[in-house]
Amino acid sequence: MDIQAYIESGVIESYVLGIANEAEVAELQRLQQQHPEVADAIVACEQWLRNTADRYAAPVPLAGKDQLWAALQASEEQTTSPAIKPTLAPVRSLRPAGRYLAAASLILLAGSIALNIYFYSRYTHAQDQYLGLLTERGTLMADNKVYQTRLNTLQGQLQVLTDTALLKVPMPGATGREQQLATVYWNRQTKDVYLISNNLPAAPAGKQYQLWAIVDGKPVDAGVLGDCASLCQLKNIGAAQAFAITLEQAGGSPAPDLTQLQVMGKVPS
Amino acid sequence: MLKQRTQQAFSYLYDNYAATLNGVILGIIQDPEVSGDVLQEVFVKVWRQIGTYDPSKGRLFTWMFNIARTTSIDMLRSREWKNSQRNHSLDDAHTDLPEKRGIGEEMGLRKMISGLREEHKVLVELNYFEGYTQEEISGMLNIPLGTVKTRMRAAIVQLRKQVQ
């Protein structure tokens, strides 16, 4: 084989430029071992390629170096995480710009999911609070009605109590029950009788307090105390010198049990 | 030093080879916007495969040069494929090119073939810059494979003589 002709055939240039086929490459590598002049020619051709490429070099932006180093570090981290590597399905490799876009969109997706969860929990929390407020508002409205009713009653009672024809008859406790007190308000014109139990113990089960009007020394039934809140209207009484309360069987008695006299007061003349 | 992949090693590689490899890439891609992406991809490959580089089989530059060329041709192929799939939007990068770049004003390493005869030039274009095999070129140009081989060798020898 004419080695000099081989060297000058252009096959070495083809090899260095990367366009030689497999058979040419194999032959060249074999001859390179046998003939130092072939090896030298390859070295010379590589030097030529370097010089030529340098002559047609294209300047790169200054910032490119730091960007590229950052990109290399990033790709390094991807390859040096063997823990997750085996589980990865084969994926289409993206260009670096695409890779950043994909990473950015994954981060955005994760952020969006997190925000969705956060806002949903906020929404349900707010809804619970709203329902709670609705219930509270309903309760307040009902309470308000109760107070309005009670206020109307009290206003009516105030009318009653401020009537100039009204007589106030305080009834202090009987002997042995001095701490007890009840007051009768008696309208002499309308004959209406009202009672406030200022201090009477709750009646025992099966018993009720009964008011009596003392007319000419005789007790006249003036009715039993129901469970009225403050001012209780009892039976009308035409004339009386005194009022008294006894504890009787529930429903009242036709005649008072004087051993159970609780309070008594004279009508001022 | 290079195989330890320190920032210092990277700095050395970049300072000595980035512009030259960019010229190699631009010679194939002919689009400065895309060549920057390819340069980055080439450096990523070099960085990852530096352990497989065998100094006894050639110079470091030759090794990187071949990575740059094959990566660029891969990009060119994928771009052509994409272009055939969808219409290009007429952004500045595409409308400006013909005015900025007259005939013969090639970019990067492609400038080196400007002095070749037309019949040689087309072979180097197809074989080296566009990555077609000589068998494919034979079919494309309807020239026997033997003739393609002979002319290609002659073109390269001519190139080596012209560009010193």
C-alpha cells in the first residue's frame, strides 16, 4: 500500500471532520498503529482543523459563561440523584429552555394546587362561620321578641301601678315568718286586685298560696297565686279592711287554714 | 483536571473552546439565536461525557468538534421536521434573515468552503454541513456512489490546500 497516497487521499480529513464511514475509520485506525507517518498526518490534520475552526470562531456573549455554568450545575443535580432514576419512565429529552419551562410549569401547578386547597379550606371555614352567624342571628331575633313582649307587659303593669286610685297594701310576715313580704295593689274604683310577692318562698309541691280579703272580720277568697312573673291579677274585691295570704291545698280552699298564715296587712284608711 | 469537573475546568474549556465551537455550530445552524442553545447543549454533553474521552484517540478539540457537529445536525433535522409540521410565524428572526445575509455571506465555519468549485461545494454542504451519508447524496444527486466518494475526497483535499 502506498502510504503517502493514502495520506493525501483526503481520508484523514474525512476522519477528522467526522464524515468517514465505519470501514474507513477502521482502516485508518489500523494503519495508524502500523505507520507512524499516518499518526503524524492525523495529528497535523487535527491541528489544521483547530486552526481553521479558530479562524471562523463566532463570539459568544459574556453572560453566556455564567448561565452555562448554572445550567451544567442544574443538569448535574438531575444526573446525580440515583434514588429516583430507576423509577423514571423514559422521557423525551427537552431542550434546556423547554426543560426550564417544564420545571416552571410544574412548580406553578403545584403552587396552584396548594392555593386551591388553601382557598377551599378558607371557603368551608367561612361558610361554617356564616351558618353559625345565621343561627345566632335567629336566636337574637327570638330573644328580642321575648323582651319586647315582656316590655309591653311591664309597661301595662306600670300603667296599672301609677293609677291614682290605687292603694298599696304591704303585707309583712306573720309571727315566726317575719322575713316574708307581699304587697297588694287594690284599685278601689275598678275593684281590681294585684299582688307582688316580694319575698315568699316557693310553694311546696301540691300546695298554693291563696289571698284572702278580710271583709268585716270575715275572710273572703281573693284567688290563688298562679305562676305569674311579677304582678299577678287576682279576683276583684269590692271592700276590705285587710288582706292576708295562707298556704292551702293546690286549687285553693273555701276557708283559710289560719295555722298556715304567711303574711297579713291592713288596708290604710 | 478536566475530568474532575471543577468550575475552574469549565472556565478553561469555555475560554478556550466556546467561541470556536460556536463557529462550528453556527456553520451548520446558520441562525445565531438557535446556535446559542446548541452551544449550551454541546457543553452539557461534553461535561457529562468527559469521562469517556480517550486522549490516545485524538485531541480534545477534535472530540468536542464532533460532538458539536452531530448535535448541530440533530438540531437541524429536528427543526426541519418541526417546520414541515407547522407554519412558521413571521417573527423578526425569520423575516430579517434574507436582507441581513446576502448570498455567499455564510456564518461561522461554513465560510471556509466559499472558495470551492460549485460541484465540490454542494458535496461538502450535504455531507459535512447537513450530515447526509454519501449513499444518500448519491441518490439525491443521481450520481454513482463511487463518483461521490472520489469528488468528496478531492473537495476535502482542495479545502485543506485553500484554507491554511
